[in-house]
Amino acid sequence: MNDCIFCQIAAGTIPAAVVYTDDDFVAFLDIRPVSAGHLLLVPRLHAERLTDLPDAVLARELPLAARLARAILATTGATDFNLFNTNGAASGQEVFHHHLHVIPRMTGDGLKVTITPVAYGPGEAAELAGRIAARV
Ligand code: AMP
Ligand code: ZN
């Protein structure tokens, strides 16, 4: 897609700090990193969400994310990392071309992922699990 910034980075028509590239993927540093080494793993195929991608692409994506995470940790000295993915505006997606964030972390780095849990009523979890299971 011509107006997609990640398609343009993948095509090399706009610059990025690329750390990995192959026929199907490109990985580059996030331009607004939450920590040094924060990168984005992006399939070349334009698809808005994880759920829009073919299984063959997804099957390659996670091993690549792990490989990149090892390289980031070895390079930056970070001990830990987050793998993060947004799907849709309500989830915080800003670039509507699927990507995985790989974010190096260290104890005391001050980053906070705030999650406020909601509670299930009696029997609600089992009932919901059953309905989801029927559609998997
Ligand atoms: P998301 O909220 O999951 O859609 O994240 C999109 C990410 O893309 C953000 O963290 C941005 O900082 C990053 N981003 C946007 N434009 C660029 C760019 N030209 N080069 C590198 N990263 C970018
Ligand atoms: Zn795209």
C-alpha cells in the first residue's frame, strides 16, 4: 500500500534504522522508543492485524522475534524484554500494518505496563470459556 509507512520502510523508500531484513520481514528501531533497542518486526505483506496474516507468515514471525530479542539483549545489556502487539485502535494501534514490538527491559527501568483486572461473576468464566472454545 503506497500510503503505508511500514510498506514504505519495507520497500526502502523512506529511511529506518534497519537491523534485519529478508524476503518476508524487516525489523527496524522504533522511532519513538520506550527503551534503547526497542524495535519493530514487520512482515512485508501489508496486513492490518495479526489475524489478517497467513499462517505461513505467522509461523516465521515468532522465531524471528525470539532471534531479535536475543540480539537486542546481547547488544544493549538489557536482561528482559516485552513482546507487544496492537490490533485495532482500541488496543492502541497507530500504524495499521501489523507489527510486533520487541522492547528491552531492565529492573528499575521505570517502564510500567498498567493493567486493571476485571472480575468474573460466579460461573461466568466457565460459561465464557465454553463459548470461546466452541469457536476456536
Ligand atoms: P502501534 O501503536 O503498535 O501501532 O505502534 C506503532 C509504532 O510505530 C510506534 O511505536 C511508533 O513510534 C512507530 N513508528 C511510527 N512511524 C515510524 C517510523 N517512520 N519509523 C520507525 N518507527 C515508527
Ligand atoms: Zn503496509
